[in-house]
Amino acid sequence: MKLKVKNFNWLAGRPVVILNHETAKALNVFVDDRVEINSKRKIFAVVDIFENLVKTGEIGFSHEVSTVLKQKLNSKVEVNSAQISLSGRLIKKKISGKRLTKKELNIIISDVVHNNLTEAEIAYFVAAEKLKGMSQKEIIFLTEAMIKNGNKLEFKEKIVSDKHCIGGIAGNRTTPLVVAICAAAGLILPKTSSRAITSASGTADVIETISKVEFSPSQMKKIIKQTNACLVWGGSLGLAPSDDKIIQVERLLNLDVESQLLASIMSKKIAAGSNRILIDIPYGKSAKVESKKQAKELASHFKQLSKHFNVELDVVLTDGKQPIGNGAGPNLEMLDIISILKQKPNRALDLEKKSLFLSERLMKLSGIKNSKQKAKQILASGKAFEKFKEIINAQNGKNNFDQQIKKLKLGKFKKTIKALKSGKINEIDNKKINSMCKILGTPETISAGAYLHKHLDKVKKGEPIVTIYTESKDKLEDAIKFYEESKPITLE
């Protein structure tokens, strides 16, 4: 069917077309069905129906369709109802438990990147990965497809370093500290990070409290040339862009998929030009990885991938039985980082210790001798703090670090929960702490979150255990109710 084009300058987040009821009926499509549009090229788009926006015989394009097809007002395009796509059939194949080939996975990932799959189809793909599993070959093919369908960075330096934690531990904001220490030691670190998936905040969410995090590849390289490093959001760079679209769906489902995690991390690091990669796998009862055995198996998968892609990789298994650091939530975690960089007396020593350990391992992997001693000296001397300020100022394009730090406020509604008896805290559940923080509004509400006064320590009756912050009275009440019912912190 030939339809006249109307271009709407609004962002839908995916290719969407607007039809009126009569045109939709003629095409035999309904809301959320897909149509195939043909002009000089072909694109698939999701249908929405509005009577007042388009007339019979017209089709409205969202910004995502307009920018691809570049059709003028009232030009005509051929529109047909779309049968199940090839990717749809391949996802169905995976749901049935069959393995996918290199070509088939590339087709799926290409369609994800080009917005040719709906969120529901991506969700089915992710669920199929989770339920049916992926062979090592499939994970390699998936990683290759994610690298292929995106931008790639190259650096003239022989050694380009990076560090990544698989996440899931409340707080645990080691990356900014490791980047500051290692960059001050002379390493090149094109650090790209994701936003939160299952935790209270991701590294990108935390850095964004004081700095811009969205840059083009050329802007990112300019920052690295100035400072040796960057702390940016990977989603703005087009490096393995399918990953960010899949992460959105994983976040909606609150789902972590091992094969996707492996492909996600390795594709982003390789696409960013890194060839010395440190992977942190925390394990514990309430971590993503519960046992040391599972952590070792995951480490083995990472090492197999690194051999295939010819990069040097080190994996560390770390203690994930409780949160790391005091704060969970964007502003709270940034305040933890600043207190360590400034070497304040009340800083989170567990977060400092882990950050130094990771810095030592990454420096050693990257060829720096006496790395343990150097990491400590760089932090204690204030060189890491100066490097961190340098990176943040470069990303903001001006020397406004101190002004940005002053803006780190905490939620106006708060509640301090105190020990009802003397004893020892025997468990702090990471998943429940993260869930409570989400109820409080993290990561979108940057001033929300939880501050842990105690870890797995002895406490006296009446001592503060945790203070929670939010900008909403209702959210505070909901979080208190959640705390009382789920008991994320237990005393014996």
C-alpha cells in the first residue's frame, strides 16, 4: 500500500509509525504490530494508532524513521504488514533450545542496533539465553557480532588498560579510584561504564553527579590525550551499541544473563581498544555470583574469550558477602570516592583497600613494577586526587571541580535506623539493599540512597546502622516498610 509521509520530530526510542484506524485496518495491523516500509531502503517500524495526527492514506514517521529514510513531506512510500522477521524466527529457534550460528547471531545483533526488534523480542532473546544457555562458540559469536555492529577505537600506545567489575554489590565504587590511581601512574585507560542494571547506581550514574559522561569517540580520545584516562558512559559512544539496548531490557526484567554479561564486557573493552583487562568477580550469598566455584567457572569463561580475542586478561575473585564502602546511591557513592581521594579520617577503608588491590593488579598486568607500593604512594600523596580532578575538569570543559562537589546534596527526607539490641550484624544482603535504594529512587534521584554506619560489625543497642535518603515522603515510607519486612540487615 502506498502512503503519504508526515515527519514528526519526536523521539520514540525506536522506529515508530503513526497510522489512523482506517489505514491500520486496511493493512490488517494493530498497535505494537510491525510494518515494513520500502523507499530507497527498507526499514521495520512499530505501529501506533492516532486518529487526529494522520489522515487515511498517510503515515507518520517518528524521528528514528525519518532520519533513516529521509523522506520529504507528502512523498510516498510502500508500506506492508511485516511477517515475523528473520531475527524473530532465529529467536524462536533459540527458545526451542537450538544453537545459533555466527551469521544468525550477527543478524539478531544487527537488528537490535538498527531498532528492528521490539523490546518484547529482545526480552525473548535474553530469556532464551538465560533458560537455554549459550555454548562457548555462541558466546564468541555473540561477542564478535556486538563488536562488529558498532564503532571501534584505536590508540597508538602499545598498552591500553581497563578494569571492570561484574557488579551487583551495593556501593563498591572502585572504578573511579582505580582509574585515578592508574592514570596517575601513566597508564592509558579509556574507561567506559554502564548505568545501573540491578544495583543502586552504576559508575556512569555516579560520575554524572559531577561531570558530563556523554561524548563522541573523538571527544573521548581528546580527553584521554589530555589526562591519560576518561570516565564516560559507553552508551553515547556507539561501542557495541546493542549492549545498551539489551541492558535496558535486562533492567526492566531485573535479569542478569551470564552469556550476555560475558559478551557485553568483552565487546565493550575490545571495541574501546583495550588490550590489558582486569575483571573483578565478587562472590557471596547475595552477590550475582553466589559461590567461589561459580566465580571460578565464570573466570574461566572470561579467560577463554581473552585467548580468542588475543588480549591479556587477569581475573580476581573478591569478597562480595556485603556492600563495599558506606554509600549506595549516586551522590553517596561519589562522597565516598572524594573522602578516599582526600584521605579523610572517616573514609571508607574497605573501599580504599579494595581499590588499591585492584590498582596494583591492573598496574602489574600493564607492566608497571613495584605496583603495590606505587599504588599506595600515588593515593597517599594526593596524586590520585589531582588526576581525578584533572579528568573531571577535562570532561566538563572547565575547571569547576570544587563547584561540582559542593552540589552533592542528600535527600531532604531521611530516616536513621538504629540497633534494637546489642549484638553482631551477621548479614547485609546486597540485593535487598539495592532493592531498597531503588524504592528510594536511585539512580534517577541522585540524592537518594543508603548510608551504612556499620558493616559486619559488633553494635550496641541504639547505635545507628543505616540512614536512608530520598526526595519523597511516600518513597521514604515505602522504603521503611520494605526494610522492616525484608530485613536486609540482620543482627544475632
